[in-house]
Amino acid sequence: MMAAAVCIPASSDLLQAQSNLPASQQSVHEPINFLYGHLHNSIRTELDNLSSWALSLEAGSEQELRHRLLHLRERYHFLEQVYKYHSNVEDEVVYPALDSKVKNVTSAYSVEHQDEEYLFGHLATLLSSALAQTGAERTATIRWASLQLCKFLQLPAA
């Protein structure tokens, strides 16, 4: 039976420490580190792509804009679901295991998840609003959603 600590590749320091393990133990840890690291990178990349997509929404006809908004909402909804499942695993499995090894570290991560969940909900509301609006009102909502995405990603606003 594997220990819960196998599921705690929370930083590059831990990833580096894994490479110093004997080969027999590395094979147990590396796949989890690989998946964990790539999942976080994939979420960040998709958020960045959605931000770029949102910034390009203003160009084009009303019909083209509606099509782009629908596509953005689909991609956003998929990412939101991936994020929710990922956060639940961290909150229910990874963080308790980490907390059993290092006290008072994981509560900040759980609060961060709550903040991110709120932002995901806010952005979903903005996308739905933009789809229901037209003209200048829609443009303002799209700009606000783009700004919120940039804040979330800590990117300079365009």
C-alpha cells in the first residue's frame, strides 16, 4: 500500500527532491509529479488562451461575435469543470496528506481555491451576460470579462 505522501508534489523543490530518491522509489512518484505539474500548466495555459480569445472578441460582425462567445463559453465551461475536479482532489486528498507532514501550510491553498471558484463563477456570469447583450453593452461586458481574466492571470491589461 502506498503512503498518502506520494500525492504531494506541490512544488518544484519536491520535484527536485524526488529525483534524488533511489530509482526503485522514483518510479512510484514520477508519474504523479508529471501529471500534477502538467495539469497545473495546462490550466494556466488554457486560462491564458481564453484571455487572448476574449481580447480578440471585439472584432467582427454580430453573428461572428456571437459564435466566438459561444465557443469561448464552451471552452470556459470545460476548463471550469476540470478545475473543480482538480481542486476537489487537492482539498480532499493532497492537502490533508501534506498537512499531516507540514502543519499550517495548506489552509492558504484552500482559501485560494475558494477565491478562484468565486472568480470562475463571476466570469461565467459575464459570459452569459455578454451572450444576452448587444452593441455597446456587450462590448463593455466583454472588456470587463477580459480585464477580470487578466487580473486572474496577473497579466497587464490590454
